[in-house]
Amino acid sequence: MILDSKIPEGPIAEKWDKHKFNVKLVNPANKRKYDIIVVGTGLAGASAAATFGELGYNVKAFCFQDSPRRAHSIAAQGGINAAKNYQNDGDSIYRLFYDTVKGGDYRSREANVYRLAQVSVNIIDQCVAQGVPFARDYGGLLANRSFGGAQVSRTFYARGQTGQQLLLGAYSALNRQIAYGKVKMFPRTEMLDLVVIDGQARGIVVRNLITGKIESHSAHAVVLATGGYGNVFFLSTNAMGSNATAAWRAHKKGALFANPCFTQIHPTCIPVSGGYQSKLTLMSESLRNDGRVWVPKTVEIAERLRKGEITVNDISEADRDYYLERKYPAFGNLVPRDVASRNAKLVCDEGRGVGSSGLAVYLDFADAIKRDGQPAIAAKYGNLFEMYAKITDENPYERPMRIYPAVHYTMGGLWVDYNLMTNIPGLYAAGECNFSDHGANRLGASALMQGLADGYFVLPYTIGDYLAKMPSTKVATDHPAFLEAEQAVIAKNNQLLSINGTRTVDEFHKELGLIMWEHCGMARNEEGLRLAKQEIRRIRDEFWRDVKVTGIGEELNQTLERANRVADFLELAELMVDDAQNRRESCGGHFREESQTPENEALRDDENYAYVAAWEFTGVGNDPILHREELEFENVKLTQRSYK
């Protein structure tokens, strides 16, 4: 299989504008003849569905939540990047492009990243017009703050709830189209299969989560905007319902899955406190603007602290190691997430971690409070401080926060070309669901940027190019391909319900998550990956022999929902391990212990691994087929990343 990324010719700054002119258009009168399915209603899905409706297409939008506004995009805290250069501090479209490629450790497609930087400036105007209440300075102008991996302030924010406010903007645009009848909304409905007819994506099979009914929906194109697969680790900052089922079922129908081992571990999360936990809580990266990260300088002091012989306030300034500021003076505490996370693990592995478990570092705001005053810090981060205090029963104004890395985002996803179409014609993937923009590590505040860029400003152009070339003839849902897919879904549900084993779905999920965290998490090595693959296969075999799924299929059955999702995680996990084994280099969030510099930094192998690894499904338990898309760097020079 030859992967055609369909990157336009010409200088990188002109590619997108030329491409928009060259794509074929669907005239307004004909748009009403075409149906588009959008699965997922987070920032990418809601913005895409709203924009398709505004253009005149007939849209069906699906989400498993009870409302589109409960999509996990709502949990994003810190902000959204855009190359507006309002601070006049040297930012530009090219600098945002460069920072993103470098932050992703040179494993992303240049043309897609440059387009993302270009349209970022339009996103802010769009959201302000919708009434998104971005923070403003004293004079009323939009405010910015800094985020990791950048030396300029380009992040627009709404306190610590930027995702919520942006989603409400997209949700209002979506509701407008629902009211006009251009978008039909299907909440509490989960996609369980993709229907491919004559090589084209022509619909989906879904389960009504209230009644349990299996239904089919046909369209001329299908857009997946279903987020990432971080919950394969069980404990993550994702909502508990976040899952990979839609993307994975599309993969099993032929869509290639790209770079699945590229997962992001966020450095500032509230540490694990016990085996009873079902998720972890993010503390926004924006806190590293004013918070200083440190641990005790010696193991002896750290041990006394963990035993309760001393308190954090007893540790003198001379006995504190501000290790990020020491190692990376140019960026300090605002190094990219993968760098900050690895260094937190390193100091904890040395025995200098804090908290009862020793798996935490401090994020200290004492200097910022002394400098700016508590009211100023509260104005910036008040809701985040309140959240931390409620969860830990500790006052972050009086003592440092305890933080530790946790799974947060996935850079891998369905392979897409420049038009965001997968290798299955008519199937598109947007937002975190695709692999295209972030390489091996996403910079903070870029997820919201990508989701809205794809939905508002990319897909509305590129999907028209596909639809303009196909007839408007509809496919009925009694077509044999739909009936076959429905029967396959029903059979799988019945199989899960019939096992009647002794172990819960969550037991299997926790066991899988622990294996993935230990061997395919912040650090990977050949021996651990081999062990992980064996263990994943063992857990998967036991799951299909001994899982207990209660109830019946024709009713509200959350155990069945979770069982379907975990069954997919058990297959996806093996592909993640295969990808990590294949990529014998370190880059971004993928850290192979065999490939590091003397300073414990990621050591890339550009000669052998400067490519996108796109995997083809060949059956459960069978070796997948690797397809390579070679990455070409014409505008950014391949160098060893340095934030020193």
C-alpha cells in the first residue's frame, strides 16, 4: 500500500491557500443532497457538524453522552495557542509552526503543522465572535500567557476552564443548526462499527445506550471526532467514558492506525493516592508559569520528609533542587511535557520524591505570591487551586502542590492525508482522533487549537472536494453491508453477555492499565515490551473466558458498554506495544531506555525512523502490517532537541 499524503506543491506558506482554491466545490443547491455523519461532539466534532450545517449539508451528529456539551473537551484547562503576536514578543505563524514541529521531536508532517499555525489566528476571531469570555488585560485587550515549549506568550485562556468556554461556543453554533433542522442530534448513542461499501465509508452501526437497540445510519461521508485512547492505561486524566471504540472499529475495517505508541504523559497531575481511584486529575500546565518545580536535594532529606520528621516548610532554600531551572535555564519550568515528565520520574527514581508514596514533586507558588500577592495568583488560577484543595485537603496558597506525571493525551491515531481523510475514501478523522499535527509530543494548549482548526477551517473545505466527485445517490440501510455489520455487532454483544465469568470488566481494565503503565508508559525497553505483549495476550484470553457482563443487550447496560470498550483496549494495547518495539529510538513521549543521551535526553534515529508508522489490521493476535510514510523536512532542520 502506497500512502499518499496529498500534500500540495509549492512553498509551505502558500500550500493551504492554493489547495483551497484548487479543491472542487459543491454548489449551494447541491449541498442539501449530501448527508454527513459526525461521530463525537467535542471541539472537533461540534465545530465540524455546526459548520457543515451552516454550509447546507444534512448532518447527523452522534455522542454517547447525554448532551454534546459533556464531551471531554470541556475538561481542558489552560488555554489555546494562536500566533496573533498581541504581546509583540516575536511570535509569528512560522514560530508557532517551528515550535510545534520541534516540540513534537520532528515526527510530524510539516505541511499539516504549518496549516495549523496559519488557521490558529482565525480561531480566536471565531470564538470571540461567539462570545467566548477569554481573559483580558486591564485595558480590555485579549490577554496571553506562556505554555511549555515556547519562549513567547501566545496562549489565550479563560481562567482554568478554557475548554469549557470554547465548547460552549461550539455547542451554541451546533444548537443553532439543530434548531434550523440542518443537524440531527443523536445523544446517548455509541458507534460500534463502520460500514464500507465498494471501498467507500457509507455509514455506521450504533447502539442506543438507553434502549440497547442496534441501528444503522447511512451517509455520503463519515467524520470521526472521537478523541484519544489514553484510557487504555485505566488511570488517566481523561473522562472515564472516553474510549477508542469508534476509531478501533474503523481500523478493523481497514483504516490505518498511525504511531499508536506516541502517548503523552502530562507532568502536572495530582498523584495517585490509592487503588480505589478510577481516574486522575490534571493540574493545568499554565501553573508552571508561576509555580516552581522542586524536590529535596538529598535522599536523606526526602526520607525524613516522607516519614513526617520534618515538613515542607522546614526545608531551606539551600536544600531545594529546582531541577528544571537548573538543567534547562533557557526554558526553566516551561520545558515541553515529555521533558518535564521524564525529569520528575528521574528524581523520584533517585529517591528524592515527596509525599507518602515518594512518587510526587513539588509545584511551589510561594515566590509568585510574595512577588504578585495572593489576589493576583487567585485571579489567574483560583478555580485550579480550589480543585486541588478539595481533592487533597491541602491549601496550595500555604504549601506547595504535590504533582506527578499521568497519562493525558495521545498523539497517535487514525492515519489521515492532508485533507484529513483516512485511507478509506469518505472516512475522515479530526482532532485527537487522528495523528497528523503533534508528532511524538504535543505542546500544551495545542489540542484545542487542532480540534477547532480541523472542525471550523479545514474539513469544511476538504470534504467538499470529495463529495463533489461522487453522485448524491443515497444508500439504504437495508443494504447487505449494513445488515452484515449489524449482525456482527449483535453477535459480539451476545458473546460478551454469554460468558458469565467471575471477574468484572474493571478488574481486567485495571490489570491492563498497570501493565501498560509499567512497560509502555514514561519509559520503555525491549525486555519490558516483550513481557507486556505476553501479558496483554494473557489478559485478553482471560477476558473472553472469564469476564462477567450482567443484564441483557436490549436495555440500558453500562457494564456491556464498558466491556465493549475494554475489549477494544485489549486489542489496541498490543498494537501500541508492537509500535513501541518497532521504533527503536527515543522521540518525544516515546522514550526507549536503550536510546538516550548521556544527559538522559531522548536520542532520535533520523536515518532509520523519520517516518510515520501506519499499521494495517490483519486479525486479532496476528502481526499487523507496517506501512511507512517518510517524513520530509524542507523548512525545519533536523537537530537534537535542546531546551537548555
